[in-house]
Amino acid sequence: MLNSFRRLGLLTSCAAVGLAAVTLDAQTSLDDSLNSLEKWVETESVISKEKADWEIQKQSMLDLLAVHRKELDELAAQIKAAEDMTSTADARREALLGEQDSIRKIEARIKDQITAQEASLKKVIKKLPRPLQQEILPLSSRLPEDPEKTSLSLSQRMQNVVGILTQIDKFNTTVEVVPESRSFEDGKLVEVKTIYFGMAVAYYADTVGTHAGYGVPTENGWEWQPDDSIAEKVQSIIMMAEGQTTDIKFVELPVTIKD
């Protein structure tokens, strides 16, 4: 009987030890599971946060990329516009260079023509009647001595030449009565009036009808021929030219025609 109780007690002890071992194993497994769950939750949380952060960074990068692409498009447009402007400017520059070359050639021809006109005028002026020479003196004095060293521009020189030619043409197509002083063989300086028929011929006479004569242009200037016999006739035509008489009539006067 005693042995039976002993065996029963041993079995009870063994059972208790086994139950305790099972309970300990279950507790350990639960702790491990809880730890693993916590780590998983923590890992998922980290992953979720990283994912959210990545989405924010990704959107930011996409926005930045869009801005850069827009800037690149604008830069490309500016480069294209600059290239077009450069091409246009190059073409315009070539055209202007061509025009400039043409202008230089035209200026050279004009300069040659003006220089020739100036040289011709210097010879012509010496042959002009004295009153006309005095009239154009402000212009003729500006004719350059050396066309290559003058400070006058081409336009100024052209205006000067045109002005002289205009004055000469005006004188040559009108009848001019000019008061003058003349020296005669007796040594007297006499006031006379000279009537110029353009640059073809001129007649002079004093107011008292004592002295008279006529002149014609030559290569060396005007030559004057005294002829007191025509004094009255010259006075007559001068009075008609000045409107001092209404008695208009033909008057015969001597004239010399030279080849």
C-alpha cells in the first residue's frame, strides 16, 4: 500500500513538472510571437513612413523636373530666336556692306564730277563780267584750292557749285543795268551805267553822254571798246531797261561776234 502511495506521489510530481515545463514553453513561444509582432508592426510603420516620404520626395522631384523641362524649353526657344536673329543680322550686315560698297563707288563718281566742275568754274569765273564776279564771290571763294585737302563735305561742295551755276544762269538770261566806275584815257574816273545782255555783250555810257563803249567776253576776260559816238543810243536803251521812258523803240548798236 505504501509503495502504491509513493508511486502515486512520484507520478503526481512528474505531472506537475511536465505541466510547468509545458506552461514555460507556451509562455516563451507567446513572448517570441509578441516580439515578432512588435517588430513587424514597427517594420511596417517604418516602411509606411518611408513610402510616404518617398511619395513626397517623388512629387517634389517631378515638380522640379517639370520646372527644369520648362526652363529648357524656354532656353531652347531663346537659342532658336537668337540664331534666327543672328542669321537675320548676318544677312542684313551683308546687305549693308553691299550698300556701303555701292555708296562708296557712287561717292567716288560724284567726287570726281564735283572736282571737275570746280576746276571748270575756276576758269569760267575769270571770264565773267565784274559785277557777276562780285555777286558770286561768297560762293566762288569757297572753291577749294586742293580738292583732296578741303574740309568741306561733298554735299557742301555740290551746293556751292550749284549755287554758282544758278547765279551764272540767272545773269546770262536777263538784262542787267549795273552802276560802275571806269577810267578813261584822260585819267578821269567816271561813273557810268553798264547794261549787260546776259554774257553776250554789254554797253556803257555816262550820264552826260560824254563817254560810251561796249564789251564782249573773251578767253582772257571781257574786252572793252570805247565808242563815244554811241553814248546817246546807250543812254536810250538803259532808260528803257530801267523803265524811265515809255518810248520803246529799236536801237542799233555795234557788236563784235568772236568765234
